[in-house]
Amino acid sequence: MYQAYFAIEKEMKATGWHGERAELISSFTKGKKRSLKELTAVEYNQFIGSLKKMNSRESETKEDWQNSPENLMRRKLWNLFVKQMNFTPDRFQNWVVQYGKFHKPLNSHTHNELAQLLTQAELVYKSYINEINKK
């Protein structure tokens, strides 16, 4: 009955998606429903259509990942730490895991997490500059 959904979910997982089905459904129904069984036939078909669109957009954007907003934030973080504060690449990666807000490797951060990490890094950079100016 739900073969179309499970085929799409399988494709999404193969491309790195690690979300929850209930969250997808809740997002689609604006919080009103959380399972496939709760969807009407019309809602289910619309849900499948939206997943197909989302999945095709993601595969298109994966080809241009270097210019993705997430990668631009990663590059800005790299620039702050490695280029501006003279961190080694390993020291930078260690900082992200040890002191970063989410304590996980840089490439594991979502868009929203990267935005928060970038804010944290900008504060670190500001304090670095303030220390240099004191000398």
C-alpha cells in the first residue's frame, strides 16, 4: 500500500538522509498528522509528489555542493580559523568537535547548526583580535 513512499525513503537514505518519517509527515501536514496511516489517499499522493520534488531538487543541488550555503559557511569557518588565526587543519577540526556547540565533525553539521557554529566562531575570532590588540 505504501510502496511508493518506501521506495523514495530508500533513495533518500542512500543519499545520506537520516531523518524520521514522522517528522516528514508532520512537516507536510503542518503538525496535524505523524504517520502514513493517518493520511487520506489524496494527502498520500500529494505527500509522495512533494517528496519526489524534494528528492530531485536535492540530487540536482548535490552536483553543485561546492556552492551550497552549507559549504560556504564551512569555508568561512575554515578561513577564520586556519587563515586568520593560524590554526592547523587538524587543530581546527579538533576545535569544532571539542569546543563547537554541537561537538561533532564539521561535515556532520546541518545548515542551522553551521549558522550557530559560525556565530560561535565569529565570537572566538573577535576575542582573538581583542587579545592581539591588547599587546
